[in-house]
Amino acid sequence: METILNLPIENKIFYAVLVFSWTVYLWEAYLAYRQRRIYRLTMHVPQELGKIMDTDTFEKSRLYQLDKSNFSFWSGLYSETEGTLILLFGGIPFVWKVAGTVTARFGLGPEYEIFQSLSFLILATLFSAFTGLPWSIYNTFVIEEKHGFNQQTLGFFLKDAVKKFIVTQCILLPVTSLLLYIIKIGGDFFFIYAWLFTLAVSLVLVTIYADYIAPLFDKFTPLPEGELKEEIESMSKSISFPLTKVYVVEGSKRSSHSNAYFYGFFKNKRIVLFDTLLEDYSPLNKDGEPETDTLTEDKSKLKVRLTRLRRELGVKMLYNIEKRFRKMNSFLCFFLFAVLIGQKELFMAFGFYNSQPTLIGLMIIFQFIFSPYNEVLSFCLTVLSRRFEFQADSFARGMGRASELCSALIKLNKDNLGFPVADWLFSMWHYSHPPLLERLRALGSTKQD
């Protein structure tokens, strides 16, 4: 103990980071173990779900979630071990040195720190992409394939991965270079300008994502005129949701999982529905154009979908509170970064004895030094999110849609092979969306068929 206390401050910082990282990993592993026991031991449909979930679906979801949990354990262990080895063997200063060698070949010396930072980013993201690729391939073509969700070929998957990497670099590199430049020239109040810049970038990305970025990967088709669209527009007006457009995205070419999301800001909101969520509706026919008559669905299916969407609109409105909190938290983090960036011991702890690159400072402080704070914050946001989810369910129930929402939740759970039972501690720590059984209890599921 005395030896540890006598260590230089930079060594204490380094070992504290490692110990905390492994403590979090072991805690997560323990929670996952508790949940895996639920998957292994819960062999029969809970009595409360006996009338609404058949044994075959229950068993499929149990095995699917068990496979996912086992995969998560091994991929998490690899990730933690890889990160530890990188820190122990000086991987970060090594890549920074290589990045300096690359920029030097173009006649750019150490004084061109931003260019070296961009070179470092490219090398680091390339390394991350290559080491993560085998795990992603296994997850897609073994686990998802085994349980009937994967719709991709290996060629499509690899092409998609390359495209994602290129698009990410096209966004990441200019944004990072501008952020570093703002920090360099911002003076004593650079943290305010950096914070405002990140807010502006977030707004721009939210605005252009579905119109210019997402279509690079999937085809988006306006939802044709018909009963479904009319009901969605009417529903949006009833709760003052400023809806401007409704799209259907061809998600079925990747996976049979279903989903929906919202984007936009201020008075320009849009809804995107996955074609898998609509089942009978396919946004593309043989000629590549939508067919309106494919939307003639029976009333019960339409009610289930609209109730789910109505409920999501409710939770979207509640999440505006969380968004404001995240903005204030972002400002706090930049302020603390401004306080800590001058501490040379932080850089020395990670192998930077003769230089203090701004990008490395951002990585050290935001990723390592703020790690305890981020864990606490993440848990608090999970608790807040669960509260919002229950409130959104209550929102739908208040509109007289409890029975239909129960049906929608059961259907989505079945389609995505979600397991309805969860260990209480695992659920509390991880589930921003409460498990099915908890939500049905809160809704008073006895009324549903």
C-alpha cells in the first residue's frame, strides 16, 4: 500500500484508470451472468403470459437471447483485454508517432498538429474497424442468421462496412479539425465556443441525416396516400406533433427486426417506418415503385401499428427533457476539460512526456478521466428513460389505447424474439426500455386478449 502511495502522480492516474475499467467490466459481467441464469432456468412461459405467448415463441426468444448474451460476454472480454494491452504497451503514443511519420512524408512537421491528429484518427478508426470486423461478421452471419433475422449476403455486408467507414471519415475528419482549431484559437473561453460548435453540428446532422446520409445505405420511399398515412397525420395533429413527412425505409434487406424512428427539430419533424414494421407493405415492387393498394390492411393490424406509433410520439415528447439535460451536461464536460487540459501529468500517464496534443487530451479526459462520472450519468439516464417509457405507456393508456398497446408490445416482442422476463438488477442497470412483463403489469394487461 505504501509503495502505491509513493508512486508518481501520473502512475497513480494510469493504474486508477485500469482498475476502474476492469471494475466496471466485472460488474457488467456479473449482471450478465445473472441474466443468463434467467435465460437458462426460465423454461416455461410465465403464468401471466400463458394466454398471449405460445411455448414455441417463448423457447425461440429464450435461445436467441442466450446466444446473444454468450456472444456479448466473449466480445466484451476481448474488448476489455485489447484496451488494457493497448494502454500497457503504449499503443496510443505509438499510433501518434506513426501518424507523425505519415504527415512528415508530406512535409508537415510537428507544428501541424491538426494534420497529425487527423492522421491519428484515420489510423485508430482503421484499427478499430479491422479488429471489430470478425465479431460483427460472427454476430450477423452466425447468431442473427441462426435465429432467422439476417437478410444480408457477405458481399453486401462488406460493401456496407466500407461505405460506412468512408462516410464516417467524411464527417469525422472535418468536424474534428474544426473543433481542434476552435480550441486552439478560442482563448480562455474556448470551451464555450467548442460547446456551441458541437451543438450546431448535432443540429445539422439531425437535419440532414435521413435526407442525405441514410439514403446512401437504404432506400427511403414516401408513405403512399391511404388509410395508414391519414391516420398517422391525424394522430400527429391531435397531439400537436409538427409532422411534415412520413417515410418507409427498406430495412428488410438487412434484417427482419422491426423499428421506427423520428428525426428533425423545431417545426420540421419526420417519421420513418421500417418496412418490416408494416409486414404486408413493401416499399418496392418489381418495378421499384410503391404500390398504394398494398396498404389495404385489416383494421386490427392498423390499430396495433398506430397505437405503437402514438405511444412513441408520446415518449418522443417526454425525451425533450432528456435532450436539454444532455446539452447542459455537454457544457459541463467542456468546462471541466478546459480546467484539466493544462495538467501535464494526465498526458504523462498515457505516455506523452514531451508533448500535449489537444486531440489526445480530449481522448484522455473524455474517455478515461470522466469514466466514473459517465458510468453514474449513464445509470441515471437509464432510470430516467425507464420513467419516460412508463409515462409514455400511460400516455397511450390515457388515450384509451391500453389494450391495443398491449397487443402492439406483444407483437413487437414476438417479431424481435425479445425475452419477456429479466433479472431485476440487470434490468435496472441496463434496460432503458422496461421488459415486456413489467410493462404489461403497469398497463393492466388483464384486459387484453
